[in-house]
Amino acid sequence: MQPGSDRSSKAGASLGDVLAPLTNPLPPVEERAVMPSGFRAAGLACGIKPSGRPDLALVATLDGPAAVAAVFTRNAVVAAPIRLSRAHLNATEIGGGGRFGWADAVVATAGSANAATGPEGDADQEELSRAVAALLNTEPERTLALSTGVIGVRLPMPQVCDGVARLVALLEPTNAGLEAFATAIMTTDTKVKLATTSVELPGPDGKGVTVTVSGIAKGVGMIHPRMATMLSLILTDASASPATLFGLLSPAVQRTWNQTSVDGDTSTNDTVFLLASGSSKARVVATASPDAEILGRAVESVARSLARQQAADGEGATTLITCQVSGAADDYDARAIARAVVSSSLLKAAVHGRDPNWGRVASAAGNARLPEEQLLEAAGLHHTEAMPRAGRSPELEVDRLRIAIAGTLVFAGAPLPFDRDAVRAAMNAPEVLIRLDMGLGDGIGEAFGCDLTEGYVIENAEYTT
């Protein structure tokens, strides 16, 4: 069963007058900061943002390096912090291809993306990693970087390096430290993004040990990922190798952040890091084991919550749009259809106007395309199947298609009569659910987006001015 949904709605099932929401069997999540053992964090203002708000953050390990997995943007314009992080991961885990390795610290800056800044931007990023490493008594290769903000603007290095020196003195292994990190990386976000859950894994003696998985994220514009989100950091006190962590993170990203769209733009800086300190004393999680399944579901639950929070806080947004698809030929088709629906500007505008225009849902579903081969493989499809399916249309038969908006079935192979005023009233809510059943198989998937408003246009028209 794919985490995040169940398969209770299958082809041929009696659907009645509604399509029930798909259930979520992942571990429950709380939207608050909980610091896993083995880490310390802090955030402050150093002068990158003209507003004077916090703009520099650091998380560091307490007892030696943490295992790390990472997923980065697929944008061809790659920011300096990503180039540095890939090189450092590759240096600490030969053969990881820059996707996983070891780290003692992650430093984050907000206000300058340090993207498209040329060799000087790379030099700035390297200088920052050396400054952090010296203050923490570690090696520069065991530092990673996150940056967000305006593209083409270099970091003000004197202020940043001074800020790092002050920041190290503030590091603390507390919930407040983690929330300070999350606050410092915000740009156009209106709310801090936090999520935490806990699961039980066996200890060395076989008895259960509680393991914490907590995440923070930022990013409410330039959100249409082909990897992760603007920036996200997930911490756990579980113990696992970097390769095992990557095996858990990569498919979780495909089912959560890669199913999220605010505005159709993929950023130059998109990064998600998953760090495991091993401080819980649970036994090491082995790849493809029952323990790995438990930890993977916890990671995905945190990622899903953060992705939903980001979509709900989309620039100018008033409404979270969730699209759930059942009855598709398989999960890959279902996810492609769900993502196409939440990505449609016409559908997003209709939701903002509380217009139950199911034609925009059907049209978006008909425009769906599966992602590129690498993303299908990252989601779990074997390369021999991924290659011929990449970029293809999902299976769709209009006479089998059913669509429900805000709990009312409005289309079942043909238009259905419905109380338009009642559906409009039901759409006047913080979250609108769009449900589709394809009537073709047992594939399921979901995606998250937000309405398109005048506020989005105004905010982005004045972004740098």
C-alpha cells in the first residue's frame, strides 16, 4: 500500500453520490517544533534581509557527524549552495554521487539565493563553510548549505561571517532552537512550517525505543518541484546509513513535495536534507527491512505535512486545494493526474472564485503527463518501465471518469445535476477537496496546491522593488 492513501475505492466499486476522501494511514503529525536528540540549532538576524528580520540559521550535531541524504532541484540554473553541498556529500561518501554522505552542520541564509552569482558566489559559499567548520572544530567538507531569496544577489559576507560567530554561541538542543532555525529561513512565508512525529524502533536488546522525526520547511512561491521544495530540513535521532536514508527520502519526496504546486515555477535552490544522528540508541535501520518501512513512513508523514502547509501558505493564497485520485491504472498515473489538476491555473482561479466548474478538472486531467524517467525511477518504477512511460499521458476513459468537488459528485461519465449554490458554499472553506475516480484499476495518488489570487500577482510584481 502506498503511504498517504488507501485503496478502498477501486474500479467497479459502488460510489454512490460522493467519492469519499482517501484515508491517510501514515503516523499522525503535530505541527510544532520538537528537536530530536543529537542536534542543536539557532537562528538570528545578520543583515542579509533589508527588513532586519532573522536571516541566518545553523543546525549542528552534538556527538559526531550525522548520516545525510539529500534531494536537489532539477532546474538547470543551480545555486552555489547546492553545488557546494553536492561536492561535500560526495567527499564524505565516495560513490554517493553527491546524494548522500555525512555532515556536522547545515548553515542556512535567507534573503539572497546566491544563485547565478558566478565564481564569486561559489567562493562566498566556500568561505562560509570554512567559517562554520572552524567555529565548530570540524572539516569544511562536513558542512552543508541552504540559501533562499533573490536570484543574482551575492551574500554580504562580512555580515554573514560575523553572524555565524554570534550564532554558534546561541546553539541549543531545544525545541526553541529548531523553531528559530525555521523562522530564520522564511522569506515570503507568512507562517513558520513545522512538523513532528515519533515511532518505535527496536533497541539493541530488542525492546522498543522511541525515535523522533521532525522537519521544518520554507517556500510558498516558485513552488512546482521536480524534486523537493524550496528548502526543507528533516532531523531524526534514528540510526541509519546515508544510503539507507536516501532510499527512504527519495520516494517520499516524489509522493509529497513533487506532488505540490503553487505557481508552476521550479526554483534554483530547491533542497531537502534528511539527517540522522543515531542518538536514540535504536538499532541501525537496515535497507529494505521492516524497521526501514517504519522510519520511511515517519519521514513521509513529516514531508507530507510540510508540503501541505506550504501549499496552504502559497503566495496570496486563501485556500488549500487537495486532489485525490483513485481507480487509476496504477499509482504513477494517479499521481500525474492529481498533480495536473492542482497545477491548472484555470482550476486554481475557479477555486478562488468558489466556482464548481468541473470542466476545468476534467480538462486538467486530460492534459496530464507522467514525469521524466529519472523521477519515475526515484518513485520506484524500474528503469525498463520508466523509460517508455516518461512524458506519456496517463490512461483515461471519459465514460469511466467520476469527479466530485467539495463532497458532491458532479460528473460520472456525463454531467450530473447538482445544487451549484450548495457546492459553492462548501467550497468556501480553508481546504477544497477535488476527488477523481478513473474507473480503470486500483492506482491512487494525491497532490496539493492553492488558489490563484490577485495577491499572488501583486506580491510577485513587486518582489524586488
